Amino acid sequence: MKASLKSVRCPRPLLVALAGSAAVAACGPSFTSSGGPGLGAASAGASAGSAAPASSGSGSFGGTAGTTQTADFAGDSSNHAGSGGAPPQACAPPLPAGGGGSPAGGGTGGKGAAGEIGGTGAVGGTAGAGVAGLSGGGIGGWSPCTPASLIDDMEDGNDRTCPNEGRNGEWWTSTGTTTGTIDPPKVGDFPAYPLLSDARVRSNYGMRLSGVGFGHTDADWASLGFNLIDNAAYDLSAYQGLSFYAKSKAGAVTIHVEFATDATTATAEGGACQTKCNDHWEKTVTLDGSWRKLSVPFATLAQEGWGVHPKDLAHTRFIYFGFAGTDGGPAAFDFLIDDVHLD
């Protein structure tokens, strides 16, 4: 996605140590965007020295064709989002009201973070969660963050993916719009989103991105993404695709599912790309008002074509779900993501 950047968030200790211009240089805008969930790697049109957009590349998220922009539409670079591998939060946020009853004595226990609640049932009660009988050991063999191929089910309530198979990255948001706003904003950490009335079986938490005031220019993009590993690449070659559940809360909307690799990610964001960066490998999907399981086979991924680079999924830095105003969609959007899984 062109002219969009993914803001890169610097680890807090690094931000302190690199105060001033050094910090800006290290974490400059990135579909990524300046000041993003951190400072941002290059974002839509953020990178200096961008040339006039090529006629063939208009409307893409990642950066103007022929430019040196470091950011792509959707997401912070590995540098960005990761708070330098900050440890997961110790405690998850409280359950939303009505999320499963009392955890002990009498009644059905609430669904705790990563199986906290549920274990042994207290006097006269059924241990476990109010949603599909979640428990510490998992009724029916289910427990949070399983199987190992799961990237995140968000049930720990924090802003990091599950620590499975060497993965454990941070969730982030970013935008390039100058007329609109997004929630969560691109600066600062945010917890998983309590689904409340949108809860699914065995799922009280998800991730959400909403925006208002968007136009139809290259700058009008927004992204919700995660690092597979903070500040590093991850090998996806053992897998065939990605699947996830998604739902729109504001009418039908097109979302770009993008995979940023070392080859398509600018050097300023930790990748190896030096020219025509951020033409990431992607597939578009359409969301509506119902929860649907969507699959993205890696064999179906394609680039927009203005920044052709090898399809090197063995060195994938981050994945994101992006909205682009150049798709001609609505000025406002609001969508949910849940249970992201490698296939």
C-alpha cells in the first residue's frame, strides 16, 4: 500500500537513551508513520526524498513508487512496534461486565487471563470460564495460546502475541491520515479489546481498529499489526498460510492483509530494502457484520508491482491488517480481529 507508513515504536529504555535527534533518527517515520506507536519508521509519504508517484503505483499503501519511503501502509516495522521485546504484562485487564460469573464458590467461574481462573472449582461451583467452559486446563482439552501454531488469541488481555515457536511480538497501530483519527491511537501501548456483546465462543478479547474522517488520498491509510518477533525477522516457510476471525462493526469494508519481509522493508526499519520499498506481499479480504474465519494462503499473496522484490517469507518482519482510503471505501471504519493462526 503506497504512501502509507507503519510507525515504529522504540523500546522505552532506548527512547530515553537516544533522546533528541538521535532517537528520531533511530525510529523515524515508517505505513509506518512518524510518531507512530512509537516514533515510526517511514509512513505514507513520510520518508524524505520521495519522488513523484509513478503512474502505475498510485493508490498502493506502501510508499510512492520510485520513492525511498521506508514505510508501508500498514504497519510498524519490526523496529517499530516492538518495545524491544518488553516482557508480557503480568496481569490481564478485568473481564468485561457479565463475562462469566464469579470465579469461585457457586456459579460458573470467570474466564481468567491465559487460564488463570478455572483450575479447581470452589465449593459447589463449576471451575472454569463463563464462555464455553474455559478453565485452567481447558474443558474439552482447550486452553489459551494453543496450539503452538497460534499467533494470538488475545485472551491474556495484553498487547503481545502468544510466546509460541519463538514468536512474541507487540501489537501496534499506525496511520498517515491528516484529516482523520484512529483508535487505538498510533502512540502508546494498548491492551486487547474486550469484545463484550461481540464475544465469540471461548473468546472474550480481540483486537480492534476504528477510524473516522478518512478521505481517498494515499495518506488516508490506517493499520493494525503485530511483530512476529520484535526487531527481528521470523521464518514462515514451514507454513502454508494465515487464518483469522474478523468482523466489521460499521458496514462492509475492504482490508489488506500484508506481510512485510526483509526484502520489502526499508533498511531504516530493520529490513534490507534500499529502493522502492514497502510493496509488501498482500491479499485483500472483505469484512461484514458477522464473524467469519478468513484464510490467506501464502501462494495467493501478490505485490502491487511498483516495488518488485523476492517473496522471501523466510524473513518476515511483521504482519498487519490495513484500511486504505484509495480503495474508495467509507470515511469511517471499525473492525475486529481475533484468533490469528498460522496454517
